[in-house]
Amino acid sequence: MLGENIKILRKQKGYSQETLAQQLNVVRQTVSKWEKGISVPDAEMLNSLSELFEVPVSALLGSKIEEAATETDPRMEEIAKQLAILNEQLANQALRKRKTGKRILIIIAAVIVGFILLCFLYIGALILLRYEAASNTNYYKTVIQCEINGETYGYEMIYDDNYRIHAEGGDAFIIDHISTTQYDDYNEEIAHIEDYFNDHGGSVTIITDRQPVASIND
């Protein structure tokens, strides 16, 4: 009786098999098989049918539901047809909205993935440019010897073509009294070292000037 009850209730609601299938998110052939008794809906689908037809599940599974009288007012038949058309239109509209929503989600996901890829490409390009710039940079080393109060102190600096200091080191006396690490420019730092020693009765001698080196570690 289940198949016949589904068919009767579907017609009473003014649904075609296609419309009912869309309401339940199944294909029309599934509804046709239910009504012919070839297959039966599962428990979850029975609950959906019960809510859609506004009848308890027990009524669906019970004895045959009485059909409406065959002699009906032609105006009522026309209204039923119009309702069926309206229901089908609403179902198609809902289906289009679902498809549109999926398309929008796909587009948003594609935009996000594209943005992430662009970020990675941008970062990669920056790294490559910096690597190439570093590879094309020339480095030089200057070694100085400072004398004061009978003591001798050594210091060296490695810098690039723009005289920016990349590495330096030497005796602690020079570091402590001149705070060499505060300077980034070679010319500025060497001038301050010379000024200090000259002002305190000492001297500065350049031992090695602008000697090319392969890297800042040399």
C-alpha cells in the first residue's frame, strides 16, 4: 500500500513525480519505483515524505488512503494544475539557487587559492632578487692598526660597494672606547676611530685597504 499512498498523496498535493523528486533531492525514477512498489524509501526518506505530505508515517505505511472524489469541480482541477505548475517552478527555482550557491563557493575558493599562489610567487620573486643581488655584490676588507700609550690594537671591517659594513671585529679596546657597532657606514666608522686616537695622542695606520674578498666570511 505504501506505493499507492505516495501516489495518492502526491496528486493531492498537486505534485508531479519530477516535482516531488526535486523536493526530496532524488531523481524522478526513484519516485516512480516507490509508486510501482519496485523499491521503498528508507526511514529518513519516510520522515521527509511524512513532513511533506503532512501525514504521519503510520498513515503512509497503513492501509490505502482514500482518493478524492473523481467528480470534481473543473475549477478545482484547474487550480490543482496551477498549483502543480507553481510547485514545479518553485522547486526549479530552489534548485537553481543551490547551483548558484555552489558556483559562488567555487569562485570564492578559486580566488583564495589564486591569492595564496600569488603571495607565494611574490615572496619567491623577492627571495630570488635578493639572492641575485647578494651574488652580484662585491665585498672588500680594510685592516687598521691603532697605537696609543705604547700599545697596539688591530681592527678590520668588511663592507660592500656602497660602503655598508657587513662584518667587523678586532681588539676589545677599540670596541669599548668607540662603540664601533653603532656605525653602518665604513667611512663614518673609520673617521671616528681616527678621530679618537688622534685626539688622545695616538695614531691609526691602514695595513690593508679595500682588499677584495669573496664573501663576508673571508
